[in-house]
Amino acid sequence: QVQLVESGGGLVQAGGSLRLSCAASGPTFSYAMGWFRQAPGKDREFAAAISRSGGGTYYADSVKGRFTISRDNAKNTVYLQMNSLKPEDTAVYYCNAHQGPVRTVLAGGGNYWGKGTLVTVSS
């Protein structure tokens, strides 16, 4: 079982950048990883995912070209670089892990979730 802890959220002006980190309690090389987000009053939605090797990355249309997911398996950490932030990116961002192929993350997430980090983008 892996525990996930997100960090890096905060308040930023529209057009700004933030980098989220997700630190895992153990080795992540066998886990596909992803980021999901939940805006106030809305359902949780997929944002980005990365395969176990890091060779495959996937994005929701709403963040494509602005967000970049990456991983450092030596540090058991996954990152989400968020650029050109918009007020509609305001949400709690959750890290997700699945011990297996990335398609499970793309289908709605694996079994392991962090507690989330809040990102607020002001206009």
C-alpha cells in the first residue's frame, strides 16, 4: 500500500504558474500516476496521467498545452507543472496511483488517493 502526500498548492494570479508535487511513501516505479481535480460544487475530474515508465503522458483537453506531468522514480515523486493558469483551474488537486497500467488511472483513477492540495487562481 502506498500513501500519497500532495504539496505546492496556493493562491496565484491568472496567467501565473505553480508546481504541484506528490510524494509517495514507497517506490513508485510500478505505479501509474495521475492528477485529478475537483472544483467547488463540481465532480472530480481527470487532469493528467503518466505511465509507470514515464514514457506516456496524457492530459484532459482543458489543460493540454498548459500543464505538464512528470515523475522522478528515484525520489518517489510525481509533479504537475501548471502554467498560464486560469480562474477555472481553481480546485483541489488530488494525486492518484494505480499499481498497474495507466489505463486504470485514465478510467477514473486507481485505489490510492492523496488528501489534496488547494489551488486558487484569482482573476
